[in-house]
Amino acid sequence: MTQGISVRRPVHGIQTGFHRSPHHGASIEFAEYRAYTPGDPISRIDWPVYARTDKYLIRQCYEETNLRATILLDTSASLAFRDVGPMTKMEYGCFLAAGLMFMLVNQRDTVSLMAFDAKMTKGFSPAGTSEGIRPMLEYLETIQPAGCGDIEAAIHEAANRIESKGLVVIISDFLQHADKILRGIRHLHHDGHNIVVFHVMDRGERKLSFGGVADLRDLETNARLILDVDEVREAYEVAVARHQETLRAVCADCLASYHLIETTQPVHTVLSRLGSS
Amino acid sequence: MWGIVPANSVFLWMLPLAGFPILFHLFLRVRKQVRPFPSLMFFLQAEPRLSARKRIREWLALLLRMLLIACLLLALSRPLWLGHGAGGPVSQVLLIDNSGSMSGSAPDGRDKLASALDAVSALIGDMGPRDTLAIVLLVDDLAAPIPEGLTQDKEALRASLGRIKGTHATGQPAAALAHAFSLLGTASTARREVHIITDAQDTEWARAPRDFLLPPAGTAITLHRIKTRPFENPNVSLGEVELPRRTLVAGRHYRAMVTLNNLSKQEAHVRVNSTDSGGQKQSQAEDIPPQNSRILSVPFETHASGSGWLTVDLENDAFEPDNHSCVTFVCAPGKKVLFCGPESDFGVVPLAVSPSGDGTLSGLVPVFKPVTTPLATVPGEAPVMVVLKGMTLFTQKTEALRLKTYLEQGGNVLILPGVAGVSEPQTVPSWVRIRFGKRVADEKGLPLMVLNKAEAVWDDLRNESGDVMLAPTRVFKALPVETTEEAIPLLSLQNGTPILARQRVLKGSLFVSGVDLDARSSTLPLKAAFVALIHGMALSGNNPTEGATTRVAGQRPSNLNDAEYLIRAMTGGVLEWRGPGRKAPVLARAGLYSVQTSNTTTCVAVRSAVDEGREVFLETDAVPALTGLNAGVDEYQDGDSLVGLVKRQRSGIDLFLPFLLLALLAALAEGWIVNPAALQIRKEPVKP
């Protein structure tokens, strides 16, 4: 069984591929019948149907095209966090993006990479070959998480840049108010894109691994908060879970695929699951 | 008295320990760990009030811990809330101030001791059937026997009150309180009281005790202060009687000195009465300026050898207990003066020693012996003075040693210049620090002057201003003496050359005169003062009070051992005590007492405590003599108000249990605040 990344909504491709296009074309997948009109090649008339119905009908099939995927990778400072997992969220996101690129290229799709924090910081042209994605891979190796993130703004900017309907993969820790994130994802949805969301978290973010009085420093804003962790642990975990559920619901509304990933999970497992879904 | 009285006040001193939780909080607080975190948004969403609540909880926990410690300490101090509650049987000790000052007047005109006895009588009347009571006197008084220990016998207690009279002594509050506490220590009742009824004169109560007294647990101490009415007339106190500083010989007249102190701001007109051991009485009036003192000369006569005494009393002043003084002394029989050589060698000295020749008038008998071994040839008692002509005798080692021993034992030696033309020997022992110098002579006579006027030799010649009343005297020929620092010149020429000097040799005195005491050498023997000078030299060096005892009222007789003694009052009221010397009672009143053992009898003179007449009383609630004790001070009004006050005090609540419960509550509350989850009841999961 071959594994690959599939999409729910038709995409605009530039060459024949494995994904459904909104246009009719030559394929084995029947779409509809239409009446013959002068000018149509006679060879396209479905003669068995004419024999039964005495009407000239032309059989139409779906066109299959390739996928144009865009990976939006969050590089804000919060991605530098590592507590329980074997690597930082940034490293994990890079591995995930690279894996996706290989998968897409292998199924003859094209892929491009956009890095962002509060805005787009780097963008690459789509590439459909292993050689074509090399610059993106090299860039992934050099990324240093920095800056304050603004996911909504970054998504809006990306949506404006992506011309044709395709696949948008967002890899981020989504540390922003869910309502703002919702507006960004809806924008993408409105533009007709297929959306895949990878919510990367360290397990220590979900379940606090420390206790007692702590002087917490925000990695992005450098804000400071002194509190007794044991006292707020429960409320914190509830707030995190609520945030995840909100994101999951938002993604479901936008037909987006939501994946909550902990950095402890092997990347290939995640990709494998994605390919078989 | 209202308020809270702790039984163990030492725990109250530990109350600052309640601040330890704050110190621990400040100095031992948990260090914060700095942690980078992706975002604080979820913490801020959680519950912003949690931190504030946590902080409030911390401070509440701190306060509760402090409350817990404070309550425990307060509970351990066994506080008693006076005035609220009901009590059981009571053991009380009534400490009555019977010192001299209590003979003064209270504002109602009665003496303060009478008011104190009224107060005690009221408290005895208020005794419950199960209450016990003891009376302790500030000055132990043999004349006022009181029931021993705590008793329920009201009649015996009342009867003892009638025997309590004022004394002439200063009390010892520390000793009396220690006695009171020891009595209460034997009590089985939970409630113990000490009531001190006094005028709070600062003589007794302004001195802090040397050692802190520890009362039995739960003892309430109250000082009931009786106010004092100021004296309307001047008060004069009588000081110590000072006898002449010489051997007193029987059958002679002497004068003692006594000091009168006028403590008031008015001139005092008093009369001083004296009685000697022969029963001879003297009386003289004296005016003393305000806040001034006067030394008065009191004549007395020594009628017979042995113990003698002189009592001096004062009258016509406002306060009687400090008006008595007396002294005892030992009176010697007739004494011999040994002249070494024929009578003609000594000029008029033998005549000055005894005008009658047999000691009838002077008590001194001249005895003439050969020069060779004078001391060895005198039978019976040693002479009071040896008179030598020159220092020849000192050249004989045996005689020199004998003379030295004689001097060291209290004898006196007078050396006159040697025979004319005979130079002084150079072999005089080194302990003799006076030497004869070169002869001087003047036909018209060289004037003499007196040196060292404070010397005892001049006592009989000294007037009130301290001058020696010696008429102008001249010397025609003399051997001036040379002295060292150990010798004291008594007479000298105008140029300061000593003529008469004294050297102290342990108890005795060596007098060396550079002038022959006859009319050819000087005019001194022609003066009336000459006799007094010779007698002063012959009798000097002995303390007449040696062997006799003079004490101040409130003190015990001194030098008593474990032998059985009998103490009797020789003057005043009947008083007799018998027992071992170490348990001898204090002598509370001025007067004469005989102290007898199986083979000796001595006389003890007791004089008044002069400070009892001071009109200085503690007015504040701080009483230094009660330092370290939790004592209240109350102004005494009358017996009824005193009883009412005591009843209020007795209805106190022991706050031990409330404070303990409060501590327990504080502990529970602290536990709940610090760890609320541990106290919550866990809900059992519902089984499907």
C-alpha cells in the first residue's frame, strides 16, 4: 500500500498528478454526461448510451493534477523551548517540514516553504524535485527561533502570497489567542486551500514538570511572573487543554486537519500516520 | 486590683519568641527558580487572583503561627484574670510593717500601725471556713508572739494582734517575703495571697533585693500602702553615742558625744536625757536649727569597774522611735603608772597623775621602781603607763624587748629627757623612731604650739570648734625630738621643732617629751591643761567599748555561736529568750540587753534606727523591693474597702485553659490555611 498526502478539496495543479482538479479532463474517474454540441469530436460521443437512449451524450471525467503545497513554519522564540522532549520545538518543526517536503516531492507534488514569526521572514519558490527543495532544507538547518510570534498576521500574509488553491501546512506551537488563529485559518479556508495544522508542543508544556515557587520568563516577551506552580498547575493544564480543543474545533470548522504533536513522538511516526490517513 | 496576673512570669519574658515565624519567613524563605517558558498566557488566564490569595494565606499562616506560640507561652505563664470568676479556699500571709516609721501618724491622726492592725483584723474577719492565714512581721519582735505558720484559728490570730507594738527598727522586706513565701509553699490551696500592709517608707522598700525571690505558683502579691501625715513638729533623730577614746577608769567623770540631727524645716527645741549605769540622770535642753545637726556633750560617771552603760533619750520632738541611743563599755579599776626612778626625777608628773597620791580622784596610782628592771618588779596587773627618764633602759636588750611587748599589748610609755649632761645612747633599738636632738635653751622661754589637734591626747582639751585649749606656754630648756614619718608630733616650738611626739606601737603608744615636766624647764606643768595632757597620755590607746556590743535596732546580737544563750532586756519591757546563739532573734527596740551563757555575761546596747524618721515614702506603683515579683499596689483606705478589694481579686479566672484552647485553634487554622486540600473530605467515586 502506497502512502501519500491526500487532500479533501480540489486543487489547481500545473501537471498531471494524483489529486483531483476542479476541471474535467482525461482520467478514469467519471464525472458527468453532457449533451453533444457541434464542434465536439465525434469520438467522444458515448455510443452505447446513444444505442439505448438515441441521444448524443458526451462522457466527462475528472482531471487529476498535482498538488502545490506550502509549509508555513513558525520560527518565533517560543519554539526554542525544550523541557521533556529530546529536542526543541523548532528542531522538531524543521524535521517535520523536511519530512513533508520529501513526501510531497516523492508523490510528484510541488512544495514551498514560508518561515514566519510576526510576519513572513523567509519564502521559497515551489519546487517539485529533490534537487529543488535543497535550498529549503539548507535553510531549515540554519533556523534560529527568535522574535515575537503573530500567527494570524503571518497567515494573512501567506494567504495573500499563495496564488492557487493547494495545500497549506502550518507548523507552529500556536501560542496565541485562539480567536486570532481562527481568523487566519478561516482566511485560508476561504481561499479554498486544504489546511493541515501541526500543533507542536513539548510535553512539559502540557503537564508542568516542575513545582514550587518559580520565576517564569516568557521566551518571546521576556515578561516575568512569580508564582507557586503547584497552586496554578491544575488551572494551567485546564487552560492548555481548552486552547487545544478550541483549535481542534476551529480546524474542524474549516475542514482543516489538526494534529497535536509532542516532541517526544518520532517524526516518521507522525508522517506515517499522516500519509495513511 | 484588676487585671491579669501571671503565676510564672518567666514565660512572659519569652513572648518575643512569637516573632520567630516572621524571622524564619524573612531569612529562610524558599529560593525562587528562574525558568524560561514559551508563554505565560495560560498562567495569566488561569486565575490572576491566585497569587494574591496565596500571599494572604501565607501572612495569615504566619500570624496564626505567632498566635500559636504567644498563646502557648501565655498559657504556660498561668495567667489569672482578676475580678472575673469564683475561687476556692485561700491561703494568705499578712505581712505587717511594724518598723519604726509605722509609729508615725496616718491621715486620720491615728498611728499607721494601728491602721495596719485594723486592716489585718478586717482580713481575719473575712476568712472563710477553709481559708488559712499567717501573720509575718517585717521586724521580728520577741515581745509579740504570733501563731506559727498558716492557721484557721481566728481567735489566736486576733489575740496576737493585741501584742504587736511599734518597734525602733528598720525592717528587712526580703527576709520577711522569703518567710511569707516559705509559709505559702506549704499550703495545699490553689490560691495564695500575700498582703503587705505598710507605709512604703523608702528606707525599707526602695532597695531592690539582692536575689530575686520566687513565690509559689499562683501567688498574688498586693502592697496596701498606708498614707502618712507629715510631722507637724520638727523631728530630731539621735545618733550614735561616742565615748572618750581612752581607757575608762572607775570613779571618774567623763563626757560622751552624741549627734542630734534635725531632719525637719523648723528649728527644734528638744531635751536630751541621759542615764548612766550608776543611775545618775542628766537632762539638758538643746536648740537645733532646721535641717542641721548638733554634737552634744553628755556627762556621765563611771561608778565601778566592769560593764557600764549610758542611755540617751530625746524628748519634745514629733517622732519617738528614733529618739533612743545607748552604749555599753568596760570600765577599768584603778590603774598604776610606773615611774622608773625616784620621784624627784619626774618633776610634777607624779602629782599630775594622782594629786592625792592614792588614785582617789584620778583613778591612777603612781608607783616608783628602780631603773633596772621596772616591768619585772611590778606585781599584779600591768601598769597603764611607764614613765622613763632618758632612753638608757633601751640599751638593755632584755628590757627593750620587754618594753616593746608591753607597748604592743596596749601599754603606754612616756620618756622624759635624761639626766643633764648625759648624752643619749646611740644603741637605741631601731623600732624606736623618735630620738632626742641637740639641747636648746632660752632664759626668756620659747613659745610652744599644739600640733595634730585631732589626736586622742587632746580630747579633753578640745573645745567645740576643735581648738585645743592650752594657754600660752614657754620652754626654757629642752632636747627637741627628731621624728620620722611613723611618729606624730604633738607639741613643737614656733619654728616647728617637735618637743613632744607620739609613736604608735601596735596597740600602745610611745610618747617622747623633749622637755622635763618641771617648772624649771617649762611653764607647761603650771597650766591646768597639764593634768589632762598627762591623763590623756596615760589612758590613751584603749577602746572602752572593746568587749561590749552596740547594735542598731533590727539587728541580731553579734558574735554568737551555737552555745545556749539567754537574752534578757535590762531596760524597758520584760523580754526573755533562750536558745542557740545562731537562732538569736533580732532586737527590735532600743535599750540594754544582757546576753548570758553558762559562764559569761555581756551587755548589748541597742539604739534606734535613725532612718526611720525620714519622711520619704514611695508614691508610685513601682516598689523596688518587690522587683521580680508581680505585685500590685493599692492605696489603703479602711478595712471594709480592703476586704472588698480582696474579694474582687479572689474572683479571678485561671486563663490557662482558654489560652491553651486558643493555641489549639490557631494550630488547626494554620494547618487548614497551609494545606487546605489535606483537610478536605475526599469524595468516594460512585461505583457503576
